[in-house]
Amino acid sequence: MGAFEYTALDAAGKERKGILEGDTPRQIRQQLREQQLLPVVVAEVAQKEARRQRSFSLLRRVSPSDLALFTRQLATLVRAGLPLEESLLAVSQQTEKQRVQSIVLGVRARVMEGHTLAAGFAEFPRVFPEIYRATVAAGEQAGHLDNVLERLADYTESREQIRQKVLAAMLYPIVLTVMCFAIVSGLLVFVVPKVVAVFETSKAKLPLITRVLIATSDFLRAYGIYLLIAGILVWILVGRWLRDPAARRRFHRLQLHMPMLGKLSRGFNTARFTRTFSILSASSVPVLEAMRIAGEVVTNLPMRDAVTDAAARVREGAPIGRSLAASRMFPPMTIHLISSGESSGELESMLERAAISQERELDGLMAAMVGLLGPLLIILMGAFVMGIVFAMLLPIFEMNQLIH
């Protein structure tokens, strides 16, 4: 039995969409006719999802918050002792988003056909990443699916919280920067020319700061649109340049050496790596496989290369901590905790402790950045506005002195 998405017309000609379970598209069409509906399109969820992933779509991926909620709900139901297919059905009925519902029913269809839950998730690789599938597969093989799902729910929720913190930390400076640019540009393009018209009638020599302001205003009015187009073109060209792995690797290496950004990138990727490695190790995934999958979640390419090289050394018998330390990409605290976990046989708990330590440090760093950037941007915007006002008022003061 599979899950099928349908589009049909009712007796009034109104379009209806939904999801039904059945063995074949023909059976689904028969069910629709019995409901007095005229079937227009009937497509199996897995096939439709595969086509959606191959084509461009703004809805290509289920949001991380949806995935975290699904994982928590499934973990709770499985922990309560419900059969897996009933748990999946209950989760599909709980969600209000049709795409999430169709995917969950697609997974349930594979489970009812006799496949494992991990194999059902594998039908939707863009929705369920490799760490998700590998962890569930290990839990099914060990017979501890409920415990593994609980850990996976904690992991997905933790990653979503980190993502939201990063977005929230970046949102405030970005909004302030855009507002600063918009206010200064508006003053230069619309306000300054009207004031300049008054000065031109006086034929008096203007102060240097006023002449610079007038020249800047004239330049923006004449070439502002070209500057905007040039900026967009540069953005597109840089984006294309970064598609090249070698160029992106050089950019990421440069990023690691930047004063504040480098520390933020290093901490963020270390936290993701150790958290992922921790949950995979705790779910009985083999160490080499766990390192490979955990390396895939690292977005910085030099750090990902360091994990790959470390995995090669571990395969030859070297300790994990010493192998990771050879690249000098990861913080010393993380290396010491991993080495301590290896020697004491508590690698999973030490990895989790390293992840918690990095996440706390990342929180403090982001809070410091927001606390520093906010006032700096406000001061910068105030300085620009004050300079513009001063440049416009200075000639007026000089004219008044001449009159008196």
C-alpha cells in the first residue's frame, strides 16, 4: 500500500487536493469517484517528491523546525509502545502541512511494505539527511529505536535552536546596516539637492565639507543606479566563483583567519561536528562511519578536509583526538575532551560535553557580537547624519555672519 497525492474536482467544479492510501493509482481514482469527485491528477508521493527534488522549487526542503517537531512526536509515540505504522499515521494526522503529511505517509507506505524505517526515510533524502537515516538504521539493528529517536529528537531541536540563534544574532546588525544605508542615501539624493539650490543663488564660496557633500550627492544621483547594478553583478559573480570547490576552500580558509568571523565559524562547525559525532556514537554507529557522516555536516571546507584526514589516520589505528589535533583546526579544549573520552572509554559523553562547551562559547560570542555591532552601527549612522546636517548648516551660519 502506498500514499498518493490527488487533485480532483467536486460536483460544483471546485478543485480539491488531498492524500489517500491505496495499492495503485487506479484504486485511488475509484475511491475518488465513490466520493463523487472527478480525479484529475493522481501521483505517488515518493515519485512526486523525487521529481520535485530534481526541479527548481522554493519548497525543496521541509523546514528544520518541521523535522524537529516530527522527530519529537514520533519518538514520543514509539516510546509509548505504539506500533511504528500507527505512530507514523498519527503524526501525519497531527500535522497541518500537506507536504509534511504526504512525506510521512510515504514513509509509512514503505514500512507497511516490509521495509525498515531507515529505508522509508531513504526515499526522501532531501528531507531526511544522512545522519538521520544512519542513526535510525543503527537503532533498528540494535533494537533500541525508541532511545535513538529520543536522542535524534534532542539533536534536531538543538540544531534548530542554534540555527535560530545565529539568524537572530545576524538579523539585528543587517537591519541596522540597511536602515543606515537607506537613510543616508535618501538624504543625499532627495534632501541635499533642495538645500543646494538655496546656496547656488547666493554665489558665495561654500565650505569644503559642503562641497564634498554636494559632489557626493550629484554622483549618487547621476550614477546611483549604475552602482546598484554593479553591486548586484558583483554579488552574482562572487556567488558563481564560490561554486568552484577550490575557490570556496580558499575563501573558507581566509574566513578562519578573520578576527571575529573566524572564531565564530570555527566554534559553529566544531559544535555541529561534536554534537553529530556524539549522537552517532551513542547510537552504536561504527566510529569511522560516524566520523564520515559527522564530517559532512561541517560547512567549512578546510575543517571538513581535516575530519577526512583524521578519519584516514583512525582507520590506520591512530587515536581520534591526536588525529584531529594534527590539523590544528579544532579548539584545544575539544581535542582534550575527545582524547580523555577515548582513554576512559566514555567517548560519547565527552563528545557531548565538548558540544555543550562549544555551544555555550558560541552563545557568548554571538551575544558579544550583537552587543558590540548594534551600538557601533548606531554611532556610525549618527555620525553620517550629523555630518550631512553640519555640512548643510555651516553655509547658513556663514551667511548670517556676513549679514551681521
